[in-house]
Amino acid sequence: MRTEETRTVQVWLKPDLAGAARFALAVSTPGSPQFHRYLSPNEYTARFGPSAASAKAVADNLSRSGLSDVQISNGRDHVSATAPVAKLQSVLSERGSDVLAVTGLGSTSRVIAASTSKAKAPTCSHYWAEHLQTFKPSYRGLTKAPLPICGYSAKQLRTAYGASRAFSGKGQTVALTELGFGTSMQKAMQEWAKRNDLPPLKPGQYREQTAGRPCPTASTRSANRYDDEAEMDSQAVYAMAPDAKQLVVVGNGCGEDERLLNAVHGVLMGDGHRPSATIVSNSWGIPGDGDTGKTLHALTLRAAAEGVGLYFASGDAATLDAVGEQPFATAVGGTTLGLGARNERVFETGWSNNTISLDDGKWNDLGAGSAAGGGTSLDFAQPAYQKGVVPASMSHVRVHGKTLVNRAAPDISALADPSTGMLVGHLDDNGRYQTQSSAGTSLATPLIAGLIAGAQQGRRVPFGFINPVLYRLHGTPAIRDVLPQTAKTPQQNRVAYTPATSDYTPSLEFFDYQGPGTNLVTAKGYDTMTGLGTPNGLYFTLGLRLAAK
């Protein structure tokens, strides 16, 4: 007889969302009397969190209904309980007025993982256009194109984004929320740092922890599925901020969404007196509707009120999900970046590729390929910080027959295209050091988080939710405007030739695609592919520090 699956769910309780949103905006906006006067996790709970009475009432009701192991979380944000799935569905079919959402009951949903590619010379280049590949048949007269990047080094990316030795992240902590730890990540980091001429990890600089209750049903997921993701995130932060402390947090729970939400919640609760980190890099996404989106929104309000900056990958497809549309979090978009032999910037444009595949000796136009996520929210109105910056063509959206002015994403961007990724190191199951080129907005997000850690170094208070300050840098030298390619763009900077592998046929990846299959654009000024643009070295660091005074 088959045993029915048992799960642990989390019943998230309604905080004072309106009050929390007003406070979060006030503490994040320069000129406000409350600017940067953050609350501790415990203070936030007392002021805006669910009441002790409502948490107890929900917990008592779940217990009376026959659910077991009922527990109220730190911060009273949720009540967890365990039971067979059928029992949970029956009990939770009706929700009281105190309930915001329920997670852990539904099926696992999609999650952004790093876009990766593996390449060895002569199938790739160490800098842009180091190697050109001749191919047949020609495609629209084109007979050769640059090979993709083998994976940029830390030095190349530090040069590209102007990471400074003076602002190395000293005294800052960056949290990375993940679904799993890599294999001996600290050992892999030490080897990666050595090969990239970066200082070795210091004692206590790298830590790992879990958050949330484990699911009673064992997962059948491969333990190594997300290893490269976690290692890429950690190494990207280290590349930009080698002196910052890192806290890798893996969430427990039933379902990927719940586990990731628990990881964020664990960072925000910290020890009750302060959060575990003030910069949180999140290289994942969840659908834009349902209970997970409601829960995430509540967590972003807590984060902003506590002075925690949440940085979310905008996604690896030309669409917008629940993380990218959050008005109290920073959405990180992606670019295609070509660096020359002296690490000079050859080009940088929005990541949106048109894939042309060679099948049976003929080129086949597959249309829109990989791309950074972005777009206009259907749910959230345009925040004050975007007014006057985001053009009407990117903020106006039709919802139920009405034209609304809503939140646009992303906010800022960095390298994400797999054709121009970063070289990441990891240890295989036998302890051997291996490398591969990894990318996606999963890479762009920790790169930005690392740069923020550098800029935040030595400050009395953290930046917290940075968008109201960030948008003040629009049109200044602090932000490098990422522009579309034009007829004047050299042909070799428009396309990469990806050789055949055991899994894929040869293909051409044309950059800055804005044709059928995508509504996103790269344009002068703000755009839905790259947001404001990319950080411009010390101008960015000093601009943030000045604007946040």
C-alpha cells in the first residue's frame, strides 16, 4: 500500500503591508526625516508584523484541525505545520483573514539557474575576437565570426566595472541565498582566488548556514544540481569585493519556492537585533502570481525597513516574474560584454540573442534565444524613484482595458550573456578542480552585490534598499548607459559562432536582438533590458556614497 506524502507547510501571516510600505519608502529616500533610520528585526515585528494574538490563533486552529508539529516562526511571519497532503489541502482550503499566503503545498515551480557553457581552445577566446571561426555555408554573406569567451577572469571583470582596491568590501557582509551548497566551496574558492591573483580567504570570511524547517519527505533531486550556481555567485562577489565576508544561506522546506523564501527570511531575522547581512544576492526567480509572490513582497518590505538591500536576478528569458517586479527590491538585468586584449571595453549591449542553428547543412533562424528578463509589472504602480526616468513607452501597460503607469524592470545590469561569461572553478566528486564558463543574470546579480559591498565600505549605516538613491545617478558619469547596436557597429561585434558539442549543433548568436518573440529593448537612457545601465567604476562608488548622505 502506497504511503501518502507528508509535507510541512508555512502559513504566512498578514503584516501591516500599507504601514510597512510607507516606512520602507521613508527610510530609503534621501531628504526624508526617517532616511536610514532602520528598524531591527524585532522592532519591525513589533511595529508592522502580525500580532502575537493572531499568530497564536492561527497556530491553535491548525493544531485543533489535526496538524502536527505546529510552530510559530521567528518574527511571527509564518506558522508551520506538518500533515499528509490530503489533510493539509482540506484544512487549508479555507483561510482566515489573518492569512497572507501558504507555501510548501504546491508543486515545485521554476527557478533561475545559471546559464552555463563549457569550452576549451580553440573553441573559445580569452578576449573578444581573439579567434575568428570560418564556417560553411555562409549566412547572409557572413563566413566567419568570433568564438565565444572561454570565461573572463576576475581581473578582466574588475577592470571592466572598475572595482577598486580602495573599496574592497572590508567590514561588509554579503549573503547569498541558494538551494544547495557546492562541493567544498571554500576549498574551491581558495584555488580560484589563487588562479585569479586575488588574496586568499581569511579565517571566518566565508560561512554557510541553513534556514527553515526541512521537508519530512526526502527529495529525489540530485545533490549537485545547483553546485555551479552557488560557486559562481560566491566567486562573482569575491571578484568585486575580495575583503567582504560571505554568508551562503541554503533554505529548507517543501518545494523550491519555500526553500528560497526561507533563505531570505533567515537572513532578515538574523539574531533578532540585526539582520545577518545588509546586502543579499538572489540568483533565482519565481512565478509572478500566487502565494509565493505575496510572500516575497512582504519580505521585501521587511528588508527595506531593516536596511537590507535585496538584489534579484531579472531572469534569463525576455519576461518579468515576481522577483523582478518588486518595487522594494533591486532587479539586475544583463548585458553582452566584449573585452579586448588589454581588457579594454570593445562593446557592451543588452543581452538578447537571435539564435541561428545549423541543421542538416542549412541555417535555421530560431528567433529569440537567451535574454535578460525585464518588462512592466501588471501589479505594482510606478514607484516615485522611477518617475521622470522611465519613458512612457516602458512604464505604460494595459490591464483590464485600462492604461496604467507601473513599475518597470530591471534597475541596473552587468555581464550575463553565456557567450561572454565568467570562468568559474569548482571541485568535482573526486575533489579535482574544474572550470567552466558560467553566466546569466545569476552572474550579473552577485557582480552588482559585490560592487555595492565595496561602495558601502566604511559607512556608518548601510545603503539598504538602494533604488531611490540609485535612480538619482541617472544621466551622471556614475552609470554607463548601455546602448543598442547600430549600422555602424562592426560586424565582428554583432555575433558569436558557437561550435558543435555532443548536445548541440553549431549556432550563430546575434546580439541585441529586438525582433519577434521579445518586447524588451535596449535604448538610450533607461531600457527594459539593462535598466539604468552598468556601474562605471569609481564614479559609481563615489556617486552612491555622495547621493546617500
